[in-house]
Amino acid sequence: MSYRQKRIPTILTSKELLDKAFKRASNIKKKGVDRLDSTKKSALAKMTTSGDIISGTLDHYVRSFPSFRKGEEFNAELVEVLVGVDDLKKSLAALDWCAKKTSELERAYLDRVRRAAEVSEVHQGRKEFYGRLSSLVDQIGKSLKFVSEARWKLKKLPVVDLSLPTVVIAGYPNVGKSQLVERMSTARPLIAPYPFTTKGIGVGHFKEGWRTYQVIDTPGLLDRRLEERNRIERQAILALKYLADVIVFILDPSESSGYRMEDQLALLESVKKGFEGLPIIEVENKVDMVKTGSERLKISALTGEGVQEVIGRVVSLLHTTEKEAGRVFR
Ligand code: GDP
């Protein structure tokens, strides 16, 4: 299933926005039946063009930012970490306000110019409109700047499908997370950027019955105890709870990953605490090397042994949770 995040366009400064609008308008010339009519037609077209460019561009900016509707808490949490939701909402509201004011102003001045009886009145009306438009757009200079900076930061928002049931894979580095994601996925997982990790997250998909599931690898995120993270990193990591429906935690009893079981179990406890309420499936990987007598699912991400069982466990767990909660997936 393909899912593309809405692209946020380049945000112009207030000066650039005004330049763009007035420049476009300055090229317009209309012919009428006499001088007054020509002046009027040209002025009306210039005013409509400049006003529409400004309100249309601002509207487009506002609509291109991710929304914070129910079911989109994951985005909201990451936007909070990256730029601050309240500040972003305020700035977008200022842009929205300016777009609406521009349209109001445009209607009022178009009306005035339409009713003008003299060429000078037409010029006067258009000039006044331009002046008021400039001061309106100047007023939102700071908000445009904030939104422009936010755009750069939000490029780190991962492209994930918030509507799909999602499995998040956790465990120390080298225990076999990426190998398992690859094994579970029908196509090669894509790497999506994620705040506070240069490695990004691996996003794969698999199908069971008619339903598509999303599997996410978390290198650099869920591979160190949460207690060792600073507040902001922790928030960026815990945002995954809004995305995950189940966590598969991988242990490597062979310890060939370089981490002792004792430490791996401590990480498991930390993840359990941080993601309280989310079901966690504990899996022992590298069964081709070491097989313990524990009750956990045993797999080899390398040979594929046991991987179908993990998928089966995920699917049945999510179905049960779904039934218990009496809901359909987000
Ligand atoms: P990640 O850092 O947790 O994503 O770990 P990787 O998936 O990159 O795996 C780390 C190393 O362990 C790689 O060299 C894999 O080939 C190896 N590996 C992963 N799963 C298995 C397994 O089931 N058996 C064996 N023998 N090696 C494995």
C-alpha cells in the first residue's frame, strides 16, 4: 500500500509573497470601451489576481501541514517534539486569518472600484487596496517565518500509514530486528526519516487475509533503555505508542549481538514500562545458534524458521484486541 505524506510547499516570506502577487498583477492590462472602462477592468483584474494569489497561497500553506485529528496523535506528538503544536497552530491560524481578511478586503475594494465614476477614483481604490494588503501580509511576517522553519523540521516526520494495524520491532542492536522486518515483509522495507535518529525507521508491509499490516524496525530508538534518554528523545520514542498496535521484542540468547541476556531483559522491562498497555510479544531469535528451554516463541530471522508463527501471533492478538475493544482498526 502506498502512502505519501502531504508535501509542505516552500514558505515565502511576507516580502516575497507580496512581490509575487504584485508582480503577477502588474503584467495585467485590459481593454474596455473607453478610458474609464479600460482602467477599471485592468484595476479589477490586478486586484483580483493579487488578492487571490495571497489568499490562495496562504490557504495552501495551512492545508499542507499535517493535521492533529483523532487517530493522528502520532503526528501531533512528533510535531510537539519538533516544533511545538500550540505555536504551530497559532502561526497557521494567523495565516488563515490573513487569507480570510484578504478575501474580505478584496471583495470590498472590488465593489468600490466597480462603482467608481472617475479614473482617479479607480486608481485611488486600487492603491488603497494594495496598501492595506501589504500591511495585512506584513503583520503575519513572524508567523510565516515560524511556519517556514517548522517546514524544515517536519521533513523528519516519517511517512507511515496511520490507518494500518502496525507492529513495531524492538530489541538491542544486532539481535536481528531488520532481518525480521525483511522476513515478515512482502516487499523490501523502505527507510523513513525519524526525529533524533540518523538511521531512520524501516517500514515494511505484509498481508494476511484481506488485511495489510505495517511492520516497523526501530534502529537507534528502541535499542537502548528509555531511562538513558533525555526528555525530548524519550518523547520522540514514546510517540511510537500512538503508531504501534503490538510490539515484537527480540531477544538474542546467543549473545552474538554483543549484549548479555541480563541487559536485554532489562531493556525489555524498560520497554514494557514505557509502553504500558500495549501487547508485547517476546521472541527469541537466532534459534539456529542457541535454543533455550523458555516458553518464548523461537525463531531464526536468518533461515525464516518460526517467522510465520510470529505473524500468526500478531494477527490473532490484534484480532482479539480488536474484538475486545469492539472497534475496527484505526
Ligand atoms: P538489528 O541491528 O537488530 O536490526 O540486527 P540485524 O537484523 O542487522 O542482524 C544483525 C546480525 O545478526 C546480522 O549479521 C544478521 O545476519 C544476524 N542474524 C539475524 N538474525 C539471525 C538469525 O536468526 N540467526 C543467525 N545466525 N544470525 C542472525
